[in-house]
Amino acid sequence: MKTKTLSIGFTVSTIAILAAVALLSGCASRAFAQTETPASVEQPVRTVTVSGSGKVYLTPDIAYVTIGVHTEGYDATKAVAENNQSAQEVIDTLKAMGIDSKDIQTTNFSIYPQQEYDTDGKPTGEIKYVVDNSVFVTVRDLGQIGEVLDETVKSGANSISGIQFDVADKTAAQAEARKAAVINASTKAQELAEAAGVTLGQVMTISESTSGVPTPMYDVRASVAMAESSVPVEAGQMTLMIEVNIVYQIK
């Protein structure tokens, strides 16, 4: 009987102790939670975003032109042979004028059949073969461009297109335009900050994009009249523009 009483007493005591520990732990946790200093809430970073542009004018020093030979015939073999001969003469003329082989690149050679039609729009049954051969030429001496057009037409070219002027090395111009764009953006940011009564902080992000105003592209339909006269060609001027977007922190 005593043993049973002792066992019950032990069990009750144990439960009481555990309950007391749990109660104390809960109180301690609540007390700790109440006395713990809350973490400071991060304030959102305030920023201002501005864009700026820098523009540089360039004088072209290089030109690109596509020169081609177009032939037609009812015999495919003869049409191709005629085209090949004229195209080779054009290439030989270019090389004789000092154009380097690396600056002469074949960009198109095609042959396709073309159905012939009578005046009433009905098929005649005859097939004409159309052959085209074009080379992309880089002219590094702009003073030579007119002569190149003249001489290649005389040698058999009858399709000249896409004359475009460019600057071979734009590195220095890009650097100049980039600096101007950043200064332009910085000036805008400072004006905005002063107007808003804030102070500019550090640059958060910066990005750029480049654009150029292309010089005119000319399409020239070669003819005998053209071959007998000098082709006037003006390179004009190019515009290089760089735009930047800058995000500043404000205080």
C-alpha cells in the first residue's frame, strides 16, 4: 500500500514539475520577446533615373557598294557563260584599280527560269534564263568611288546598288560621344535633385545604347550613258549618337 502511494505521489510531483518548467519557459520566452530590440526596418532606397545623349559628327572615310552583272538568255549555258565573262571582267577591273582581293566578296550568284508571255498575257512556252552575279566591294579611297563605278560599268556591270558610306574606326568618336552623354545625364540629374530639394548620391546603375544616322544609300541603274560620264558621288557627313541611362541614389 505504501509503495502505491509513493508511486502516485511521484507521478503527481513529476507532472507538477514539468508544468512549472513549461510555465516558466513560456514566461521567459514572452519576457524575452518583449525585451528583445526589434530589427530595424530597412527603408527603401530612393533613386532618380535620367537619360543623356552625346552626339558626334564624322566624315566618312570608307564606302561599300554592291556591283552586279545581270544577263538573260534562252540557253542556260550561254546565259551563265556570258554572265561569268562579264563578272570576271568586273573583278579584274576592280583589282587593276588597286582594290584588294579581300575587299571583293561574292554575295550572290543565281540562275532561274522565267516563263515568257505574249502580249495577251498567255504563256508562249519559251523559257528565259536569268542569271545574276554580285560582288560586295569595300572602297577605302573615297576619291576613287566615282571612278570605280564608271570603270566597272564599262567592263560589264549593269546593276549597282547600296552605296553606303562609313567610318572605318569609330573608337575615338564613340569615346567622345560617351563622355558627352554621361555629362548630359549628370547635368539633368543635378537639376532634378536641386528642384526636388534632395542630394544626389552614388550611381546605382548605368547603361548605354549606340545609334548612328546612316548616310544615304544610292541605287544606281547602270547604263551606257552612265559609262560615258563621270558619276558624281558625295560622301556627306555621318552622325554617331550614344545614349545612356543612369540611376542615382538620392538622399
